[in-house]
Amino acid sequence: MRASLGLSPSVARRNSEDQEQIAYFKWLQLQHPNIFDMAIHVPNGGKRSKAEGAIFKAMGVKKGFPDIAVFMPTEDFSGLMIEMKSAKGSPTPDQIDWGERLGERGYRWVICYGWQEAAQATSDYFGLPTRI
């Protein structure tokens, strides 16, 4: 998938989690445009200056909130929240805390290691066949 995104190997390595999310949203838009319309990336992560971080915090950004939110309920859940990780990533305590709190409030929360796992989790959530 990275080759089709036109990324140099060094850029792909530096931003692998970002690129996995880009690939996921490309897949979602192509395979399930109605779901794509209700899915967003939550820009919590990234390196920011202290001043920028303070502004984001004042605007309501919460540390550890999932990377992707799909605001479409099913019979069993209020929505789908995806914490995207690169192959070597692991969730932080704040991310796990958010997952637990979201679960208590009726959301499905999953950790996905790459866009293919996110595609599978999305398909499973909606009871759809996975087309990758």
C-alpha cells in the first residue's frame, strides 16, 4: 500500500501510523463511502510546541483519545473507536483508560496494528464481508 501512496521509505518509516490511517481512510472511502462519511480522524497525536499543546488542551483535546471515530451505531454499540498502532506500537495507559471508559458507555473500542486490521474491525463491527 505504501508504494501506491507515493511515499519514500524514510517518510513511510517516520510516519507509519499516519500512513496506516491514510490507507484505512482510502480503503473506507472506496469500499464503504456511507461509513466513510461518518468516520473521522481525531488529531490528538503529533509533536507540538508547548504553546500549541496548551491551545489544543484549552480547545478540549484529551490525551489518549482514540485515533479514529466512526459515529454510526449498531444494534449492540453506540459507535466504533479505533486506536491505530504501527506494527511495533503499543497503547499508552491513557489510551487504555479511554478504551475502558468508552466501552462502559456503549462504544466498541479496538486497537488495530495497521490499516488491514482496522478494515477487518470495521467490517466485523458492521457485520460486512472484508474486502481488502
